[in-house]
Amino acid sequence: METRGAKRVDVNLKIASRVDNQGEHKFTISQGDTFEVEVVDISVSGIGIFSKYFLPKGLVLDIEIDGKTFGGSEIMKMKGELRYCRSVKLSKYRCGIKFVDPPQEYVKLLADFISKNERRQEPRIKIGE
């Protein structure tokens, strides 16, 4: 039974991330330099990643994704809020990031990509139905 709010597909790509220190969380990785993470799945509402750093819940990241992967022509620049970060092994963390107000053109690109690539056969249900 699938209970996630948005369809997602597995992807294998790397993206550039940087801590956005404009918010209430002050957190530095290499003095604010960009760091790469491995994306393992994506939806219109967020991404699942593997990071070599532990990242605290609520942290806001600047995210850059190559739009060509999804049929676009530019680097997709968005903000994302860290929803969770769990250790999976030494120096490897599985994290969930929710996009913060993504541009509608990016949402459409992702939705089109997901509808073409999702392999799930079981119906989605909403909790409480």
C-alpha cells in the first residue's frame, strides 16, 4: 500500500547543494561551499538523497539539478527543507528533502518525467480513506 502524497521515481544522479544560511539554522559545511549529494528518488514535492554529511532537520538547502535529465534546458535552482536524515552506514546518510515553493515550470517537468517513468502498479490511497 502506497501512502506517500506524491508519485516518485528512482533516479541516479548527483546534484549540487549548498546550505542556505539566510534562515534560522546556522550550519556550515566547508565554509558554505557547494557539496554534491546522490539523488535516489524524486517527486514533484521533493527528493530522497544520500549524503556523506549528517544534516539537521529543518535545514534549508539551495539545490541545483541539471534540468536536461528531466527534459528541460537549464539548471533547476530551488530551495529544499530537510525533513529527515538517518544514518545508513558510516559516513552515509539517507535524507528526505521537501522542495520549498518550486517554480511551476519545474513542477511540470518533474510531473511529466515521473508519469513517463513510474513503474508502480498498485493504486495510491490517501490515509483516512
